[in-house]
Amino acid sequence: MRQKSGVDYVLNRITAPGDVITLENPVTGVLRALDLLGGRSVPKFVPDDYLCNSAEVRLALLQGLLDSDGGPVTQSGRTCRIQYTTTSILLRDDVIALVQSLGGVAYSRRRAAAGRKPGNARGREVHHRRDAHIIDIRLPEGIEPFRLARKREKYRAAGGGGRPMRFIDSIEPAAPAEAVCIQVAAADSLYVTQDYLLTHNTLNDAFIILDEAQNTSPEQMKMFLTRLGFNSKIVVTGDVTQIDLPGGQDSGLKVVQHILDGISDIHFSRLTSADVVRHKLVSEIVDAYGKYDAAVASDPRSTGNRPRGRR
């Protein structure tokens, strides 16, 4: 290893006698290994080694990007937001991911190159050849987005930081898939899911009611009951005489009685026609269906009291 101008140069390759020995700056070697050496602005991206690193590394990377191509934007009556510009779609997405991973929010918009006023570089006009991606960023209070003094001071003077929030606009079906139960060790049941959103799959400190449970499948019933969290109660209601499941599918409400009956802290209340507060005819209908179900249960080939059709 040699010293040259305060920068360490290392042997990149040891060759046979008579060959040329190549010396390379270690930073250049890292850039080459990450496929970043010699790239232009359009294909820029953040390597996964940095994008999926510790919070300290991700923040330092974001600070470097914002110091070079970003800046604070002050707004009257609002906390200061940050704006970042790039012509790379990949880098746009990576910056958004960095911001979200640090608890912030980021929204992008495209600024077309066509029709934009040319820029100025050293007294000459520079025309825009690529569309620009503008990213508006808000970071939580306490996270410093800049290291460059002039940008950092402007950001702080404008009140910097705040309470960035994201909201669910809608929930759309993606694809049918088998339900998977997840259990995490965190006491609050929180875990990080897609796009760095915090969520949980249990219901803590809640009173939950599942109505019309006779129309759940056994798998759906299991999935629902296993969401029970700390300090919560679940009430399941349904009428096994009014099952609307297709193709004779088993009712989760029927099956669960055989599986969980006898477990402490689980209680089954079976109501009769005397508990029906409706027209008196409804009680008779409930009784009739009860007799029918009992007949079918005793002999699966039986049709109960249902009259047979003509052949």
C-alpha cells in the first residue's frame, strides 16, 4: 500500500512479470463493484447494500443526495418541506423508499422537458433533454435532512420537520390467496410491511363483533379468532339455520363449536325460539328448521320433513 496526496491507493490486480500493475483508488473500486462508475444522471440508482442498511447509513445517504440536488421549501403557516429533483426514475423510487424508511412521506410529480425555460451554466444556455422528477418530502421532527450548513440553517429557521402522515384511500383486491397467520414478538403486535408501513394483525384493547358468522368457512373463522389481542373480547353471532354458503360447504360457526367447546374463557350461548323477539311465526319457523336439521343429522340420507318431488 502506498500514500499519494493523502489518498490510499491499493493494488487492484497482481499480474505476471512484465505486465502492467494497475493501481486504483479504493472509492473507484467500490463504485465499480456497485456498477455506479461512469454512469450518467438518467440510470442513477441507490444500491441495495445501502438502501437496506442501518438507519444511520440510510439517513447519511439521504443527506448526501439532498445536499447535492435538494433543498428546503418554505411555506407560510406550514412546516418546511424538502424538494429533490432527478431525471432518473430508479433514483426517484429509491429516494422515496429512503424517506419512507425513515418515517417520512414523499410524493413525486413529473416536469416535462419540452417547453421548459433553458437553464444557465457559466453564461450559456442549457436546454433540458430529459423530463425531471420532482419529489416533495416531509420528514419527522428530529431528523436532520441536510449537512450543508446553508440548507440546514434555512430548514431549521423555517421550523423544519413535523408530523408526516400517510392515509389509506382505498383497499382493492389483488389476487386470491390462502390466508396466512403471522405472529410477532413485539408486545404491541406491530411490524413493518410493504412501503415501510407499520401494521399489526391482532386487535388489542378492542371489543370485536362478528355477525352472520354462519356464512364463514372454517378457515375464515380460525383466521378471525386468532386475531384476538391483549385486553380484547370477541363476540361471534350467527344462525346455523340460515347458512348461505355455496355447494354445501361447512359453516365455520358449526365447526367451531366442536373444536373449542370446553375451553376456559370461551362460552357458547345457544338461543332458542323463545329468545326470538320477532313475529310469533318466526319462532315456529326456527323450531321447524331445528327439527329438520336434527333429522338430517341423525340420518344424512334423510330429507327430514321435506316432501319428496315427483319422479
